[in-house]
Amino acid sequence: MLMIAICEDNPIHAQHLRDLLKLHMAQPYETAVFDSAQHFWDTFHEKQQSYDIVFMDIELSTEAENGISLAQNINHVSPNTQIIYISQYLEYASPVYETKHVYFISKEQSDAYLPKALQTAIQNLTDIQNQYLHFRQKKSPCQVLQSDILYMERVLRTTSIYTRTQENPFITAENLSSLLERLAPVFVLCHRSYAVNLKAVRTFNREQIILFDGREVPMGRTHYEQFKKDFAKLS
């Protein structure tokens, strides 16, 4: 379920945004409305609640922190949050580029442009989601960038996931076939107990694979020919 925040100090404009969301959102979501930056941060810190999409007014009453500075802080602590500015002050159309955001919509044109902004934000979130492998480690949810994974090894009832940046592997009970279903096509079996990221491979032969960091992964006899074909597709 998508979590959506509306940072808007005008209750009429906030309700209009909620009405537009009801009209255009095709998937489950929850909304929360904040009339100030402080209200947003209190909820963010006290409830540890992050948001997938934030509709951000720029003029938030008489606060020292306006919507742009609030967005800068959101960029820092929650970089995947999609920010959509909605303002009646077009002079802010340039300053908003000091932050990472999806769209700048004039309030007078929100009916026309909100659906386009939503579509872009949701597509961005989908792309980000696909960049990660999600799994459970000791019953706790865990995620790792797919591009960071070097190889995976299955031993008895556990799979070790080795990455570029972490010294010790992640451990999960999921088997290789289950994990490979959620990974990009560059991850392939090279052995009944091993799967490797083709982009991490420096060289290979019928007995072993050597990764760019020097690590060695065994090659299974029955996997060699298919592995060679898969590797050739990278060229």
C-alpha cells in the first residue's frame, strides 16, 4: 500500500488534492495531511513513518522552513520519496530544482497535471523497487541492491548472498530458484548450489568462475554450456 503525504496549510486545497487522489489512484493507498513542516517531522520521527509520495506546498504559513527546505530534508533522510510540488507561486519554479522532485504543478492546473505527476512518481517507485532484492534474514525483512550482489551459495537449508560492499554474507532460508525469480536475467545458475551475477564475472572455464574481485565460484559441468551462452549475451 502506498503512503501519501499532503503538506498543505490551506484545508480547501488539501481536500481538493484528496479528492483528486480518489479520482485517479488505481491502487491501495493511505493519505496523511500536514499543515506545517513541524507537524510533518513530528510524525516522521515519533511514529517513524516514511512516505512514498509527498505533495508539497511551498508557502507553509509563516514558518521559517518552507516546502523547499522541507523537501531538502526529505531528500536526505528518505531519498526514494517522490516529491510533487504544488504551488500558486510560479517564482518558485526554478528554486525547486535545488531538490530532487518529480513535478512542479501550478495549483490552478492541478486537475490537468496531477494524473501525469502521479504516473511518473509511481513508475519511479516501481523502478526503484525492481533495483532491490527483498528477502528475510532471521525473520527480519531485508533488502540489497541487485547490482551489489556478486553471487549466492546454497548450503543445506540456507542461502548466503555475497555482495560487493559487505564483508559477511546475508543469510536467508530461501532457495536459489526462489531468489532467481525476483532477480534480473544477469543472475544465472552456474552450479546446482551457486548462482552468479554475470556482470561480476572476469573470466571462467569448465571448472570455475573468477570474479573481478578475485573470488572464485565453482562451475558445474551441466551448467557450463548454458552459462557460456548467457555470458555471450552481455557482449
